[in-house]
Amino acid sequence: MQALACPSMKGQRLITIAGIGLVGASVVQELRKPAAERTWNGTLMGIFPYDYRMPTAERVAERLWSPEGPLFVPMIFGLGWTLNVGRLVAVLRGATGPGLEG
């Protein structure tokens, strides 16, 4: 007896395939550039940020703890966005209001 496929599993599979396609397209985008012009970071279609450079401590700190930066920042390594925890903490502290801090 064949198990019924859960609709959410089909959606998950579609998202995985789309993600793999976007990663592949970003790598192809870099490989099409002359070797001297490849930076291995940028945006795909002007929307999806990617960064395939070796992560550094400076970049990790810049992307994960920047209270003045945007809430979502490009991934430290890979394609897409990650949460800027420093900004989230700053927003939550501001949301507590004066006199409400623990």
C-alpha cells in the first residue's frame, strides 16, 4: 500500500529544488565572469544575496551583531539572508520602553 504524500512535503520539495537552482545559478553567474573579476559574492537577479568567500571573524560579527544594521542581512556563507541578532536585541530593548527593563 502506498502512503499518501502530505501536501506540505510537496511544498518542501519544491522549496528545496528552487534553492538548489538558485545556488547553481549564482555559481554559474560567477563562473561566467573572467577569473580576475570573480568575487564570489553579490546578488542573483538583483534580489538574492550570496557570499561564497571563506567566512572571517570580522564578517561574522558584522552580519550577526550590528545593532544599527538591518534586521535581515546576507548570509555569512551561502545564498539568502540571516537574522542580525544585534538588531533584534536593539529592537526588543526599544520595545520594552522606559522603566520596563528587567
